[in-house]
Amino acid sequence: MNFKNNLKDLREEKEINQEELAKYMSVDRTTISTWETGKHQPDYETLIKLADYFEITTDDLLGRNNINFYKKGKTKNYNTTINIGR
């Protein structure tokens, strides 16, 4: 998966709305929305703050690692494979 999906799933797992996350991040709610729709991406410092808030690594947040989301008894496993050419 990717950042936009991970962010939305993490937010929903934590049972907070965009407004609550926006308040914590000191941004407008529409900014959270643009991140979750993939229209924009946060800067480096903001990615770190988001990762700290959700208690995950930036690699997890960006979808570079396997992470599990637990939503209403269901597990979503996002598996990312990176191919490195020789």
C-alpha cells in the first residue's frame, strides 16, 4: 500500500476524524484530506510527526514495510516488495 491509504487506515484505527488529526498536526482539516486522497504529500518533518503520533516508523507510514491494521476484528496486511535491479 501507500502513504495515503496507510494514513487513512491508521487514523480510522485510532478512531479519530480528520479534524482531530488536523488539530494535533496544526494544519487545516482539508490538508489531511489532500494527504488521504493523494493530491498532496506532507513534508519530511510532518511525516516524522505523523509517524510519532501513530507510534510507527516513517517507513511503515510510507508503505515501505509490512504493517497490520486491526479494524473491527479484521486484519489488513499491507505487503510491500521492493525489487532492486542488478
